[in-house]
Amino acid sequence: MSQIASPDALAAPLVLGRGPAWPNRFAVAPLTNLQSPDGVLSEDEYAWLVRRAEGGFGMVMTCAAHVSQAGQAFPGQLAAWDDRFLPGLTRLAAGIAAAGGVATLQLHHGGRRGDARLSGVPVVAPWDDPAKRARALTTDEVERVVADFVAGAVRAERAGFHGVEVHGAHGYLVCQFLSPRNTRADRYGGSFENRRRMLWEVLRGIREATGPGFQLGLRLTPERSGIPLAEARALAADVLASGLLDYLDMSLWDAFKETHEEEHRDRLLIEHFTTLPRGATKLGVAGKITSAPDAAWCLDKGADFVLIGAGAVVHHDFPALALADPGFRLVHPRPREHFVAESVGPRFLDYLATQWTDFVS
């Protein structure tokens, strides 16, 4: 991007409606890293996340932590569905906080993208999906999943996290309920209002069950999940105005792109959301933000903060580098030794080397 970063804007604390202020406008994006077998926090995952707090990220978010046994979608995925995971979560929250970061646990359920081979239980989804070997949740089971999200948030608060983010993006369970493919005949499917009901119940349930200083965020994605942009924008507008959230995290895949839908190309995708009224709710964006100028451009477009993915993997101190050099840009791939020095564990490193083409040289 051509914009030159403003260190003052990016370094400014972010004051939310609840809980502690974030020290700056940089957050670690929730990144799949496969480092915690059996869902129990591993030394590698602890080191990876705490190192990012040490590197100056204002908010450090975990990978997607599944709130139901059936919600597991990845090997080595952090779990939050039982009290046996509480000691590890408690240690992680304390480590992030001690290093100066605001600690956030992302709450997740894979839905039809779950893996029965990992979870040991059948895959469930809003609708029957033989191709995914998934069966439709009953109405009672939807209510139990809502309760699981709430219980995960309560567990996170007990562990000492400053807040949670509900994963409503990227085609996982909450996103599946939002999809027009969800034609359930009960109150959780069919109309746009019904398809949103499960999410609203999760957000209201978490807000009612946690303390007044506990932060609540939501991740949404407006494209590549089958949700029309008009519906994504309407939902974003409603949650921003609801007073339930402290922040909305829009995962745009590419924060600088036009929309896929030609009829909405009157403005960039990011502008469909940064122009919405938000009251006290903060708005963050993610997607190919790999330089200090990129981050400043997003703030100039109206975002309150940015979520960093690739940059956080390559540099634990991406915020410090970006604030020290307004022209700082991420350069990769890097050799394996670089990632080892950046506290990327062997499972995560193998994942980067085999699933991505531009990280490990």
C-alpha cells in the first residue's frame, strides 16, 4: 500500500466498553497450529502464544478452542469443553497477561467440518450432510451447543482470560447456521432471522453468564462461506449496535480487495463494514495485513484495530518492528531455523511447511 503508517495511531491504546484497554492496535489472529494433542495445552502452544505477548501484541488470541467434544476439527486443537482443560488454560491466560498482553480465548465448534476420527463422536451440523458424514442436530441439541459456548466462556473467565471471541466465520458451525443452506424447519433455520437465532442466543448467554468486565468479541467473514454480502452486512450492523459485543472481528481474507459480488463493487469490501455505525463497539479487520503501511491503511479506512496472522508467525515482535519502522514489510519464506527461534514448535512448523507454500524455505 502507498499509505505511510502512523506510529501514533497504531501505538494508541484501544479502550473497549469492558475490561482492560489493549496496549496498542495489533492483535494476534486466531491461528490453527496443531500443537496441543488431546486438547490439553502443550509447552509448544504456551511458548508460541506467550512469546507474541512478549513481542508487543496488544491482544493475544488463541487458536479456535472447541467447546463441544463433537466440535473438534483439527488434530492438536486446543479444547475448552471440560474442566480437565482448565489448568492449561489458566496457565496460558496468566502467561499472556504477565507478558503484557490482553488474553482472549476463541470459542469454536467445527460442525460439519468436525472430524469424528479425532473427536471419537459423530459429526453434527445444522442439516444432514452425507458427504461429510454429518447428521442434523435436533432442536434440543442446538440448545445444548449454545450452552456449550456459554460454558466455554465461563470456563475461560475462571481461567483468567480477559475475554472470549465467538468463531462465527469460515464455514464452521455458527457460520453454517447463518448460511442460506440452513433450511431447518425449526426456529433455528429457514428465514434470515431464524438462521441468526443460534448466534444471538450464544452472545446473549455469554453476556449474561460472565462478569461486567469480561470482553466479548465475534468473528465473522462476509465471503467464501455462501452468505450473501447484504446479509453479512446486515448481521454486522445489528451486532455492532446490540451492545452485547466489545468488538467485531471481520475476517476479510484480503483486507484490500473488491467484493466477489459485482453489484456491490461501488466500494472495497472493507468499506462495507467500516462505514457501519458502531457506537462503543470496536471493529477489527484481518486479511493479508503484512506491513506497517497495511495496518495504517486499515485504520485510515475506519478500522479500530488489525489482526495479524502471517506476520505474527514470522515475527513474534511484529508490532514492535512495525512501530519502530513506518515502512516495515514482512519478508518470507524463511528457513526452519528462523521459526524455531520465533517459538514455532515442530508440529506447527511441519504444518506451515506442508500446507503453505510461502512460509518455510
